[in-house]
Amino acid sequence: MTTIARGRIKVEHSAKRVRGYLDGKPVVDSPAPVLVWEKPYYPTYYFPLTDVSAELVPDGTAHSPSRGQAVTYTVVQGERRVEQAALRYLESPIEELRGLVRFEWDAIDAWFEEDDEVFVHPRDPYSRIDILPSSKHVRVEVDGVVVAESTSPRLLFETGLPVRYYLPKLHVRMDLLERTDTVTHCPYKGAAEYWSVRAGDSLHADLAWSYRAPVPESQRVIGLVAFYNEKVDIFVDGVRQERPKTHFA
């Protein structure tokens, strides 16, 4: 892999085969995608035009202070038309981006890295998840009510996020949890289902979650329950942990 930094933008060539599909047909199939960190949190795919099989019809323009002026495109795949689903920076000040095609993630039905489907956004090669068994004494309180307590948690360490404490359901007051319809997806862990927590007369929405069928690399948290450190009080070996400041707060 070759990594090039241009100001706040990082560009890296990948050896993964990446495919995107609309209506079950490939829009792009690339053996040489380019990862571009438009934001610091995760990368975006860019592709050589020669790897794009769908028709691209110009439909507007867009501008980025760092990447320059772009042409936006409607993606046409058979009878399907998706407006402003792709763009190209034809004269970008970042030479590596010139002529490449970027698709809006949600405009494409399905994405694959090699033969593995990817959700939410491309996997960041510099993000890492470690899931470790622990004998720490973890207690979770909501409005002073103990909702979980365990001496056999699993600690999930993920790059850029606070440690998450995953607890066995037998150590969680499941009678205080109410299942919601919320489902979120993570490219590193899979699909999460959520519970609200009732403490006294208050119902705190979507405070806890669990992965019923996590992706292979996160199997060690299957069926365990975690709570947002940002929104509950977590005590580790008797010491109250400071609530972290993240975009989940």
C-alpha cells in the first residue's frame, strides 16, 4: 500500500478488490480502489473510471475546500437512476484524486471487500478492535439504580473510542430493560439491537445494546450487553469512571 498525505487529506492505494451493486448488478468492480480520508474517522472509496460499469450522467457540481470543484453524476444501471450518487474531481489540487470516481455510500445497495459484505463505511486499515476477558468488577448505574454488575466482563478496545464493557445477560437487570426497534450497523462488529433502561419513573432510550450475530472478528461479544459510558455511571473496581466525550454523548 502507498500512503500519501495532502494537508488534512490522506490517500492510500489498496490491494483489496471492492465491488458495489445496484439491483444485484455491479456498478463498480475494482482491483485497485483508493482509500481517501475525507474525514479523520474513516476512509471513503475512490475508483478508477475504467472500473466503473454503470453509466454516469452529469447532473450538477459540488465544492470541497480541500478537494476542489467536483462534477456530480446520476448513476444509471438498467432502469434504475440514482441522482447525485457519484462525483469526480477533474481538476483537484490533490493530484491523486483527479479523474477518480467516488460513490455516495448509501446510494449503492451493497458493498463488498473481496467476498465480504461491508456496512456503514469502508473498513479503516488503521482501526483495530481487541476483545479481552477480564476479572474487573464492573457496576453500571442509571440514576443511582444498579442495572448491571459483573466480575466477568469482556472489554472491547476500539481505536478512537472509549473502552466498552460487555456483560453477560445473567449479570444484567434485564427486567429493567425494554427492547426497542433501533438497529445500528458497524463494519467491525455487525448489527446491534438496543434496549431502553427504566430507572424509577424515567425511561432512558437506547442506553444498552447487544450483537446477536456479530461479524467473525467480534464473536467474543456475542449475546453480551454493553451500555453507553457517555450516558450511564460505570464503576470499575469501585472507582466511578469519568463519562467520555464522544459523538454518542
